[in-house]
Amino acid sequence: MNDSLTPQAKDFLNQTIPLFINGTWLSSECGNTTDIIDPSSGQTIATVSSGDEKDVNLAVETADKAFRSWSKLSPEERAEHLNKLADKLQSEAKTLAQLEALDVGKAFVNADGFDIPFGIDCVRYYADLAVKADYGASLDLEDMDARIHRAPYGVCGFIFPWNFPFDLFMWNVMPALAAGNTVVIKPAELTPLTSLYVCKLAEEAGIPAGVINVVVGAGRKVGTPLIEHPKTRRISFTGSSGVGKQIASMCGQRPIPCKLELGGKGAAVVFDDADLDNAVTQLAGAITLNTGQVCCTATRWLIQENLYDAFVEKVTSKLKSTVIGPGIDPKTEMGPVVSQAQQDTVLDYLDKGLTQGATAVLDGGKVDVEGHDGGYYVAPYLLTGSPENICFQEEIFGPAAFLVKFKDEEEALELVNSLEYGLANSVFSEDLERCNRVAEQMVAGNSWINAHNVFAYGLPYGGINMSGVGGGVNCPETFYDYLRDLTIARPLV
């Protein structure tokens, strides 16, 4: 085991980690376990219990019982609980960052410098919002005393992927808890460690039993029964567009509300008057952050023809200098992709793109890191060619981008809006009037100016079309999404 790990991280990993249900650590009913692999080495770093429908049923029944008391707490009381949890998370931020880096393979500097502190801020943001929120509204109707009362739904189910386990836990679950709901969570099988460690800290912080429950397991064994359980009142899914459509259909059969945060194929439009150094820094950082495994990142780079050559020269130089290594190493700037399967997928896209006629602007692909032969490393690669190429059309989820020249604003917008995705795009130019004009015409949930991957609490983030539906994250709308409207009326005549 890595000698740099905190004692807490070592102790946590040195066990078969159980499921967390009703404030208790339980082995799965079926007795199955899953080995957790470090993507930097291909070695097993932990073993966790893997559940099935029986564990989900217990978790949902437990959460439903806990809802009866959690929902009756005042917003101030719930906020107090959440702030105590935030304090515990803060006290073990380094351990959380190490577990996230080991589990996902992401660079520790990113986990420690952004993921963990930003996720902790989420807890405090929604704790504060819960106290300030408006839980009702009067209706000005003739001859009637009428109002809307906002109440929590009950048990909310969460299914999220492996690329940002800690932040996706915080962004999705905290507004639901703050609004008075209880939760059952299915983290990704590949990366459940920080989700389970949050449960440990929640227990220590005094979060009441049954309010937070985590069941690790396969989608068909855990995700499906969670969606179909009659006491699950709401589902939130983050992941691929294909699976999202299946989950939306399942929720529609019941029917229950479903929030979907799905895939993307973000475009960055770089005009010839852009700050070249900034555009290069932002876009190189976009595909190396989390090794490109970011749904909203920019992977279609549309460069105005007069700037194209200078941009390519600078961005390839910057990407070539990226320090690739194990995520837990503080010197690493980009770690491996999360698994052998993901490495195969990213490399397969490179082969298909070249076969379809693309040209390599920057050669990349599988790379060996000394001392870590079993790791799933991929060096950044850049392709150029026809917008009909598969690498322009489809989400790769790795350190790759596809470059296309454009002549004018109209052509750039046509390229941006040519796909069914609609998550996040960006525009780079010194002409802010043009930036805002272009940003408004991009068909997506988010348009960013002279930057990419822009997040802040209070700044809504969500997708449209094949990139999702239903409330987004990180803003007051997310909180109110977990409250249902109840109309109360009394005739006066």
C-alpha cells in the first residue's frame, strides 16, 4: 500500500468495505464482493461488498422510515446536521482526496485542489439555502384563501458514474437532503470509495440512521430495483445518454420524476482575435483535466482559419509537456483513464477516426509510465478532418479533441449546433459583443466566454436534448427540484 496515504485511508482500505444501510455497515445479502482497481497500476486496492435487490429493498424501506422524522425537522435543524457533516469532510479532506485519486486515477493535485473542497462547499451552500428558502407562496385569487406549500418527495434514488464520484455525490444528494428527503445511492462499481467514506463521516457527524444509504452493485442488480421500488419517489441519473434514455423510460412507466445529467460533445469556438495563450491554456486543460473524462469538456475545437496554425503550434507544445503519471503522485498533471475498458474505448476511437480519413495533429494513444506498467495510460491526441468523422460526432471520454477550421461566425455556429448533444460550449474572442451574441445562439445548457468548465454555486448547470433534462445542479433551482408543490385552498363564499 502507498506509504503516502493517511492512516485513515490505509485503515479504510484494509478491509472488505460493507454497504451502508440504516446507519449500519452490512455485508450484502448475497455475499458478493467487488475488487476495486487502481487505474495507475492495475492492482487491487480494496474490496467492497456488492449488493442486489434484497439490499436495495432494505435500503429503500429504511430510507422511507427515516423520512418520516427527517422531513419533520426544521430547515435550521437539517442545516445544523449538514454543517456538522461538512466539518467532518473538511477534517478529512486529504484522505478523501487520496481515495478519489486512487479510485479514479485522477491527479491528486486536482482532487485535493478542486474536487474535495468544491464538494464540501456544496454541503454548506445547500445547508444555508435550506434556511433561506421559501417553502410556500400565497395565491391572489378572488373569493378564495389559497396557497402553495412546498414539501419533500420522500425517498430519492441516485445513480452516478465514475468520473467525479465525490462531487457528483455532493451536487446531487445534498440539495435533496437539505430539502428534507432521504436518499439511496448507487455509486459506480468502479469508484465507490469516497461515497462509502462519506457514509463513515456522516455516521460520525450524527446524521440520523437511514437518511443516507449506499448500495454498491451492478446496474441491473441495484440500479433497476432502485428505480422500480414503489417507495422510491424520485430518480437522479448521471451518465451516458443511452442509459439515460432507458432510465427515463423506466421512470415514465411508474411514473415518477427523473433528472438526467447525460453526455456531451462540447465545442469551443476560437476566433482569430482571441487571447491565444488563454485559449490554448483553457482547451489543453479541458482535455487533460480528469484525463478528458468530463462530460462537459470541449472536444470539438473550431479554430478560425487565420489563427489555426499558430493555435496548433502552441497547443501541441503544451500538451506534449503534460506530466503523465499515477494519480496519487503530487507531480502528476494527468493520470490514467479509469479502466482497461475505457483505455480500449479511447484507443478504438483513435483508430476509427484515422480509418475514416482524419489526420493526426498530435500523435497520442497508449503510453507506458515507468514503474507503472499495468496502468491505463493514454497520451493526449488531436485529430483534424471532416466534421462527419466519428471523432467529431461522438463522445470519446478521454484526452482527445477534433480540430476544424472555420471562416466566419455563421459557419462556426452551424458546426457547433450540428449535433444532438446540448451540454456546454465556449467562445473565445476579445470582442465581448460577439462572444455574447454567439453564446446566445449555441444550443446547449451552458455557454462559457473565454473559459471552459466554469462552475460556481448559484450558477445553474444542466443540459438539453441528448445531454439531459430536469433541473441541473449547483443552484437554487436544484434545491426546489426536490420539493413538490401542494396546492391548499379554502373557498370564502
